[in-house]
Amino acid sequence: MAIIKFKTTIFLLPLLFISTFAQIWKDPNAYKLFNHDHVLGPHELFGNPFGNPFDFQLNIPNDIGTPLFKGENVAIPVGKPSNAGAVANASTSAADLGYKGDWELVSQNSGVSAMHAILLPKVDKVLMYDATIWKISKLPLPNGQCRIVNKNPADKDCWCHSILFDINTGELTPLELNTDTWCSSGGLDVNGNLVSTGGYQGGANTVRYLNTCPGCNWREYPTALADRRWYSTQATLPDGGYIVVGGRDAFSYEYIPAEGKSNTKPFFFEFLRQTSDPEENNLYPFVHLSTDGNVFIFANSRSVLLDPKSNKIVREFPVLAGGHRSYPASGMSALLPLKLHDSNPDLIPAEVLVCGGSAHKDAYSKAEKQIFFTALQDCARIKITDKNAVWKRELMPTPRLMGDAMILPTGDLLLLNGAKRGASGWGFARDPNFVPVLYNPRAKRGQRFTELAPTQIARMYHSTSVVLPDGKVLVGGSNTNNGYIYDAMYPTELRIEKYSPPYLNANLAGKRSEIIVVPLLLLYGLDFQVQIKLNGVTVEQKDIKLTMYAPAFTTHGVNMNQRLIDLGLKQVLSNPILGLHTITAVAPPSGIIAPPGYYLFSAVYQGVPSISKWVQIK
């Protein structure tokens, strides 16, 4: 089959067509005119998932894994002794107890394989969806409903491709998708509703909306975006708007227009053209809103700060040594927790973490030939608000690509899912990394990693993770096959698990507070009070912190819009007799620090988080 890559010039005619018939495209059903077949790009070719699952063990020439350069200061992880039999006391943390966490299987059938996932506020359900291209799933549309594909009555799709998963009961609510969401992006708006962008075929220029209300379904506008956004990244801005960056052959970015409107042209972004290579390796760029209002964009091995007001690059950072980090090399990234105080400086420090990926530019094409290079094993941090910012690298316990970096309410990160060899793509990775790793960003370099309890389920290409209000992490998806295939080396995965991190050790239950009172609405920069219940202890300010977590939109190892803010505290009034403790805190100063919207609010006492409550800030 010939490989055709989409070029910007190909789509000049559709843009002219759209301008001529602008009124048509305001109709959410206009997708029906756009669902046409296209030839797949190289990253969608079918690999060999039926091959030898141990072929990664073969001798591979030049398999350098993580390259360490002469004289480079790369910290090696230090092992920690196990204290599994230890007993908790006033100063004991979960890590001190040697508890590695627990896995539980909570559903055998999620209906659709969770290629994309996000926790929705107010309803406490996880939205999961994959793609419409296969026209099959494990959950039919209700009431015998079918959608007509390509206006051909004989070409029907009677299957659900998006569902709401009840995190308490496992109940599935089917939702009808029409435009193809394959390899799309998303985030929550100020009211907690989902805004989704891009995808494949008729979905590539689409903006979709899904409100968090009973009976609500998708609204889809297939010509809202000026450029095709397949493998692009969406990020929330200080005013609650969004920027969408990159995608297959889209060396540009744009801002999502108001619902029902369409962009006429994107902003050309030379940086993306420069960071592309024959295998791209700059798709799904890592995009984080910095604390100075600029947008940090990382692609391949380079990163810049983009001013969204002037649309100019205001800074370029040093190249991250070692290899390639963006899809299909597929490393992980997170903006580390932002630490606030009762009186904040003009510029709050911000630090970015990038982990894993591939040292080999050609990891994808080699995987197509059944050669699976070892993934990168390093993590690197850079303080993007420092004038002389530099990357500082350290080694993880094991190599990892296609993983998720989830921020826990404590401020630690959970690195999980993915593989140790290969690249992203259908059948293009081997050696699943079953062992999650806890990363403590506050520890010394070389002492930040703790390996945790392994899962028994391979979570490979197209797996996802979601942090839940009770502090557990929901894990789903994994489909490295062209369709729903169950007899492959790594079958299409419909099972859903929950992982309980070490802070949920039963021996620490006495430290798990309960939030009694918290404002539903926070106002920027203003004081507010929280009351928690914790029996038998005097809560001192040094032992308590309040955190706000913006849920991640997770797909392809990219955790869009994920953000945790450690709030500044002014006062703690403790009554150990009643077990009630009142904390006065300060809300984030602006949307630059906390973009408007919904956050999971937690009280963390001596490293143990409460069950979170939803709060809104605007």
C-alpha cells in the first residue's frame, strides 16, 4: 500500500470550500460530509503483534539504550531498604513502611478500549473513547441504533466508541461519536465540560463538546480548526481558552474558536518543522502553561517558550541530551507541582520533568523490521523560570516508553504503563513495563525513585491512566492492534484496574483526614477556610498541606493540562479533642497559576491524602 503523508497544500481547496459554505459547517451534523477514506500514514501500518513475544531479547546491534556522555553528571538511582514489617508512628510515611501498593480488577469489559480518558467533574465518571475508524467495539449503541457512514445506508456502524465509566459502580453509559477521534486531544473548560480537538479523517479539523449532565451527548463541529490536528496537543490558557499545537504535517498552532465558529488560518510554527525528522518524533508535543503566562512547548529534544499574546518565541532552552522524547519515541512529561506561599513572589518557580523515550531516531522504522531498541531510562528536569536553565538527568530503575506520568495529590508522581523496547505504533513495542515507579520530586537527585507493586496486565500502546478522588489511579486501555483483536500477542484490552498507591496502606488509615468544609468556589488571591476531621492528633502547619489537582486528559502517554498546586497556608487552628482542624489558606493568585475551572481539592496530612472534593476557581 502506498504511503501518503498529508501536506498543508492539499487542504487549500477544502479551506476555500469551507469559506464558501460557512453556514453549513455550523451544523454539528456536518461531519457526515467529511467521513471519507484516506490512506494511512506510516505510524498506522499494521505491525506484527502475532510474532515472537521474546524477539526483543535478540542481540540488537547498537542498542545503546540511554546514552551517557563522557563527563556528564547523570545521577544513578539509589536502592531503598524494605521495611514491610514496620509499624506506623507519628512521623512514618508510606514509603517508610515498604508498602508497594495494590492492584484490583474493577471491570472485565469497558465497552471501548480506553485510548483517551479523563475524569469529569461533578458526575465522578471517567470518559473513555477510542476511534470510529474500526466501526466495532464491545458495546453496541442502545436501542438498536446505528449511524450511517459516508451517507451509504449499507455502511452502518452500530457500535459505541465512547462511554462514561462510573468510578464507583463500573456502570457504562454509551455515547454516540460521529467524527473520528483517533489520536485526538482534549481538556476541560471552566465549567468542567470536555472540549476535544482533532482526530482522523473527518475528525481532523473538528472541535467537539461534551457537557457533564445526565443525557448529554457530543456536539461536533468538523471545520472549526484551520489545520488538521492528528496527534496534536491541547493546553489550557490563563483565560480558560485553549491552544492546540502541532499534529501530523501541521507545523502550526491555533486557538480554539468559540463554539460554532471556525478558524480561517493557523499560526505557522517553524519550531515544529525544525524538530521533525524522517520519522517525525515531534508529534503530541509536551505543552505546559508556565507561571509567567508563556507556553512551554517541547518537541523531539528541543523546547521553547511561546508568548500566546504576541505569538512569538521568547526563549529557547538547551537541547535535552540522550535522544528523542516525543511520539512515536513517546516519552513522558509533567509540570512539577507548583509550591505557593501565603505571600508569593512576582514569579513563582516552575519546573518541567521529561522521562523516557528513545535514543534512536529510527526506533519506529526499526520496529517495523522487528528490531526493538531499548528505551531511554533517564528522567530530566529543568527550571523553566530560571535565567540560566539547564537540564539535570538521572536514571529511572528501568527503561520506559509509552508511559504515563500522573501527579498524585501528595505531589509525588506515579510513572506507569508502557514498554521497555521499541516505539509507539501497532505491534511496534515489546517487553511490557509492568512495574510502576513512585517519583518524589522533593528528594535528592538519585534518591527519587521507588519501584512499586507490578500489575499483571500489559499496558502498551493506547493505554491510559486517571487519578481518582479517593487517591487511587484508574488504569485502562492498551490496543496495539489494527482493530479489536483478542488473539494477538498483546490483545485489545478492555479490563479496567485501580491501583492503590502506598499512602493507602491500612497502617496509615489514622492519618487520613476527612474534608468537612471547603468552599465550592474559590476566588483568585483571596483567603478561604477549610475544616478537616482527624481524630486524636494536633495538626501542625508543617504537617499539613492543601493541594488542587487539574485532571489530566490522557492519551498516547501525554497527560494534557495536568497540574497540581500546593497552596500557601496562613494559619492552622487545631482541636484534637473534637478532632476538628480549621486551616486558613490563600487561593492561587491568578489564572496563570491556576487556569479557571474545576480541581480536585485534597488535604494531605503527613503524606496521606484525604478523599478529594471538587472545587471551582474563576
